[in-house]
Amino acid sequence: MYYHVRFTMASDKSSVTVEPTAAAARRGFSIRFFLPDGSPDGMKIVEKSNWIGRAIVCPRGAFQDLKQRPEFRKTGVYVLMGQTSPDDPPTAYIGEGDPVGDRLTQHQKTKDFWTSAVFFTSKDDNLNKAHVQYLEAKLIERATETKRCKLDNGNAPTLPSLSEADIADMEEFLAQMLLIYPVVGISVFQRPEVAAHGYLLHLKAKGLVAQGYETADGFVVLAGSEGPKDHVESTHDYVVALRQHLIDQGLLVDAGDRLRLTQDYTFSAPSTAAAVMLARTANGRIEWKDDQERPLKELQAAAAGAGA
């Protein structure tokens, strides 16, 4: 069974209040999903047009089926993912294997947190041990930078010694992987990107100000945004846990009588972003407002009407 998905990213010529980035210049591409067992919830083989790589997405429950796949015996780089609830930061473990199957078999026996594995191999068998070590180190570096997951890796590996040509090849391979990860549900490697269109929004409460904007990936709150140090008693547990995660990661730091965000951070939704920054339960579509004090809900409704 095959599914074809076409993604197109292009700049919007409408007026903007946020500076566009290179993301606005991306071109469309095709991705093919093959479901070996015919089940949308089972294993998926993912290929991108005009690319030598191949991704395998496997729920933990389908691990025995995965062992029969030829990719299981190839050299590859993998990510194990697990999440206790949709609102909690996911836990990730990044590794490499030659073959990748040996390492995955070990993790099937010894690591409890993960519920799915995603690994990349090469269709033409051009990846070697040093190549996947390079990819592993780069992915760990990026996950450490974005801080969008609890990284289960103990230490950050050093980059292996590669030729200039091999480094160029692996950087291109990595770029293609980073395009596919969000398509298969992994967003922990994505950096916040300034929207090519939309509005810069703010929260104001008790003299504190936070700024951000909505994207297809969620809601980005900008570095320097401020929030209360203490949450109100009725705050949802997941908000309390997420605030603590950001504090532990050094993303929310003590700034005297307030907490301050140290880098741009993408939350899953406007309400999650508002609740974390206000330290209380919040409806982000009402709390986030533009410079004319129009709430996000009104801006979304106006945008929907304009496109009708």
C-alpha cells in the first residue's frame, strides 16, 4: 500500500509583521509511504523523491516484523521516541549501528521508555560506520540545542574524522533527514523559524511581557519573554511539569522577580505557550494579542474569512 504526500512551502506576498527566513523559499517535494503490512498503525517505509536515503518507522509492537526487513541489517542512524502524554516533552535516544538492527535489539531488551523507532539507511549501501557516527553526533547536537525533548543519551559523542567530500555528503544527507522527521511525527530537531507571514503577538500580565507568533509547527515564544516565577495553585499538572522542564534545560532562568526565556522556543499550541508564560491555565487564542489588542482568535477568524 502506498501513500503519496506532496508538501509545498512558498512565500506569501501579503503584508508581514515578522521578517521572513530561508524557510519561505523552500520548494515542494514528494514523499512516498509504503505500509508493508497494510496497516496505517504499523511499520512504514519512507522515501523522498530523488534521494538515496530511506527511513523506517516502527512502533515497538511491530519489532518482530522489523527484524525481517533487509534495512534491519544495514548501517544506519536511529531515534527512539517515547512520551507519557501529548502535553509532556517527549523522551528521545539517538544512536547509530553497523548494522542498526543489533543496537535496536539491545534497546528492545534494556530501554523501557520508547514506543517507536525511526531509523535511516541508504538505499545504495553507501553509508559506513563513520558516516552514521557523524549523523548521530549532529543529531544529538541539534536536539541539545533545540531542547524540545528529554535526551536519554548520557554523553555527546565527538565528530569522527571524515574527508571534506564525506562531510559535504553527510550534511546533505542530514538536511534530507531533517525534512522527513516532522513528516513522521518527530519535531524535536526543529528550530523555531520566523513565520513568512502573520502577526507578532504579545502577552501582558503584572508588568511582564511575552512575545511570539503562530506557525504550522505550533507557537513560538521569543527569547527575552517574561513570566511569573510561581504558578497558581489551579495550574494544570502538565503546565507545571513543562515549566520545570524548561527551567531544568536552562530555557527559563531566574531574572529577579520573574523568569525569562533564554532562546526562542516552540510550544505545541498557543494555549500551552500562554499557560507556561502566565503560570496559570490559559486560552491562548484569547490571551495572545496583536499591537491593536486583537486576540489571536479574532485574527484567525479574519484570516479564514479572507481566504473564503
